[in-house]
Amino acid sequence: MTSVLVCIKRVVDSSGEVVLTDDGQAVDGRYAGFTMSNHEECAVELAVQVAAATGGRASVLTLGDADATEQLRSALAVGCTAATRIEADPSRFGPADVAREIAAVVRDHADAGEAHELVLLGNDAADSGDFQVGIRLAYELGWPVVNGVATVRVEDAPDGQSVVASGDGPDGHETYRVPLPAVVTVLEGGVEPRYPTVPGRMKAKKVHIEERTPTAEPAGPKRVRLLLPPPAPSNVQVLGKGPEAAPAVVDLLERLGVLAR
């Protein structure tokens, strides 16, 4: 039995145009809506799969205000069975602050007899681009960590359970085996996240969400500002107007291989 804790974050839906706040410290979500990142959706799916395969449980955690309950309910609707929300303004918390608060939850749950053997996170924050929380969390807990993998499974080993994590590295496909307990960060693409069903959503509404307060004042993100890359240049060729453009259109389709000469 493996107890998996998956950590998520309420972030701006970046499927449309990305707009920064006036101070350049965050992505402005007033007109875009909110979601969880693709990395974290895959992490939730892997958490549910590992829990089901081992007869364990999958729990979900977030640090955020009351609105972040929406993302917790989404994870509960697809198979997580417990949820924790650390009541805080995430913009005031840097990666080290977030890692410290997650570690405090892991320790408190262990003291209460509900220890987590595996913690999954998205590889990076979709809104701020932080790649640090997983490594900092592993350091806080003294656990091994594997970053940027696509698939995760738990196997029995002679000296206890281990997690097998695989993904594409700079030199090809890589597979790591580390003993539990461990921390793993997940990239999208290895699994297909499931969509919540109506019964799943109804069940998620009834789950009690554990609410906590931060253990310490945050040091802050220490971020100078976010920058948007310049838009990619595009070229437009006007083929003509009216019937006079027909020959040019035919030539273009032939060049593209749509029409045979």
C-alpha cells in the first residue's frame, strides 16, 4: 500500500493570450480563468494510478486562498480521496516557502499515522516558471528526488518498495529507481489525464478538506519580474484580389503538393 500526496497549484489558464500584472510579478488571470497546469494534471493521474495499483490512497494538497478549493475538488473528482489546503496568498510565497509548508504537512500527517511514501509535483509552476519546489522539498525531508519524468510506478524490492520513474533525458530515454519515501516531479505527456464524471464531481463535493495555516511567515519569491517573449514574426503574402488571384492560388496549391501538376 502506497500513500501518495500530489501537490497542485491554482494557475491562470494560459491557453489564450498571456497578460502580466502591472508590476510584472505574476500572470494576470482576471480575464482568462484559472485551472491547474498540464504537468499537475498528469501528476494527479499518476497519483491515482499508483494508489489503485498498490491498494493505497491518493491525497491532494495546495497552498492558496479559498478559490483554490476548486482545483482540489477537481483532483478529488478523478480519484484522490483526501485534500489539504494551506490558507495563504500564494503570491507572497517563494519556492523555499512552499517547500517548507509541504514538508510540514508531510511530517504532521506522518505523526498522525497517515504517512505519505511518495510525493508528486508538477515539474514547474505554470505561472511563474519556478523549477525549485520539488528539489527543495526533497532537501527539507531528506528524501531522494527525481525530476522531469513522464511515468511513475511503485514496485516491491528485496529491501522495501521503490519508485520507478521514466522520462526523456538529454541523451535519450532514462529510467530511475529510488527507494521510498521519495519526491518526483512530473512532466506532461506520459499519461492521459482522466476527465471527472458527474458522479465523481458529486462525490468530491462531500469530501472534507483539511485547512491549515502556514507554519512561518514567508520570505517571499525574491523575483525581479516576469518577462513575456516577443511575439513570433509572421509573414503574409497577398496572392491577389478577385478572379485575378486564381492562377496564383493554383500555383501555391501545387507547390504545397495539394494539387498534382
